[in-house]
Amino acid sequence: MHNGNSIKLLAGNSHIELAEAVAEHLGIHLVPCDLRRFSNGEIDVHIFESVRDEDVFILQTGCTNTNDYLMELFILISACKTASARRITAVIPCYPYARQDKKDQSRAPIAAKLVANMLAVAGCNHVITMDLHASQIQGFFEVPVDNLFSEPIMMRYIKQEILGWENSIIISPDAGGAKRATSIADKLNVDFGLINRSRDLRIKPADPESRDTMKLLVGDVKDKIAILVDDMIDTGSTLIMAARTLIDSGASKVYALIAHGVLAEANLASIASLPLERLVVTNTVPQSAKIKALAAVDPNGTSKMVVVDVSYLISESIRRTHNGESISFLFSELP
């Protein structure tokens, strides 16, 4: 307890399993809530425990049914605000609409900024998120934002689970992820590589992605373990092309380490047939159903997906926030 108030952890319907794991690490229980839908789709929220003058944390992640889960989060925040919570922190492991962070073409929305505005209007005082698609999203907020990184967890996996990692090369599948990949490469003292994806606009097939090509711009992967690092996998097209490019370039093995394994529109059969040793993702979004789905389409009947747990990292950030301790330690180290 800090300053006479305690941690109250609430959760929407997006990822109850992660919320329960976070609560277990904190040694508390989830505040019982009832989130129902009326016949017309409206969301009705009931919180069955007082949050008056308490330090409230609401965990909701961006995955399938993103828009419904966002509304649940907004309504939960508003309910806690009107119930006189002292502080309300939105814990959003996978920030929704993060890829719409800039106006990259005429009349394009900056939806990531819109989500930030709506969180503030609902009554959010603080945001904890993880591996934002672009760091500048933090600047969309008028309230403090703590952007945690899966990098320490991924580095531990590399050192403990990838035999011969000393002879590896960290690969970014695009220029936007170069900073993320170079950070890991520098800390592991291994080489860095960059793949470039280009599109031939002269070809107009039914599927636009069929005119895409990839080539290795930086780094030599021949006879090395190639470790692809990215923040998100959704359709899986980038991963599929990158893995094949690395094998064609002479990589001995290919691993993929992805922070947010959304896989909402992915071709699971194509991913299962890839020459990947492992597809490593975090549990910022639910993964149990995807593991089973990948195993069902895998030629060997097993899933190459490995899930690393971030619940302790999130729970420690909540504890430190409540106690007024620094969170910067968690950006590069595991407690």
C-alpha cells in the first residue's frame, strides 16, 4: 500500500489469461467486473468492488475485435473516474492502431493519435504499453507513457535456447526496425543485417503483394544463424518473404523473434511450411488458439511457435509505478 491506497487491477475481455498472471505476480486478485453486451451491441460495465481513492490499473490489449475491446477500455476508465479513483493507468500490452502513426498518403488518418485522445478524454492518467510500432506515438499523449520493451526477454531466449548464437546475425526485415535490431546485435556483440522490400509498380496482379521482392542489403548471413527481429506479425507476408530470402542467401538456420504475434490475417499454412527453427512471440496478445492452429497445418503436426511470458515484466512495472519507483531499469534489464 502506498500513501494509504492500494493497487486495484481490472481487466477487459481481450486477455484475461495475461491479467490473471499479472495479478498472481502482484499477489492480488482481479477486481470482479461484468462486461456485457446489449442486443444492439452496446457495452454495459459493472465493477463489483470499490475503487474510490485507489490506484487503478486496467489491462486491455489490442487484438481480435480491437474496436470492441477499445470501447470496453474507454468505458472501464470512465466508470473508474466517476467512481473517484485516485489514478487510472491503462495497461495496453499491444497498442491498437499503432501502425497508423503518420500521414503517409493523402487523406490518411493518424488513428494512433485518435486513440491517445480518446484515452485522455475517458479519464486515463497514465499509460503502460509495450514495443510500440513507432516511439513517437508517446508524443501523441498529454499524460505520461511508459513504453516497455521485450528486448531483455528476447535476449535471454537467444542466449538460453539458440545453440551457437555467438555465430548469429540479427536481421531487421525493414528499415523501420533497424534500430531495434542493432540494439540487440550490439548487446550480443554479433553482426547486424538489413533486408529491403521493394515493389514493382509496373506489375498489376490481382494480389499486390505478389509483385514484392526482398533482398539482403546489409550483412552476410552465409553459414550463420539468422535471427529475424520485428515488432509485429499480422498477415505474415513479410516474415514469409524474409525467411526465404535468408535461406536463399545461405543462412544455416532461421529464427523469428516477434514482439506482438497478432497473426490476425496470416496464412498459417505458409508460415508452418517455412524453413523456420522457431517463431518466438510474446503473450501480449492471446496465443493458445494460434499454437493449436499452427500445429494443425504443420506437416509434422507440431507448432514451431514458442511463447515467452511478459506478465512478470508488466506486473513489475505496475508495482514500481504504484510505489513511485523508476521504471527505466526495466527497459534494458530483467528484474
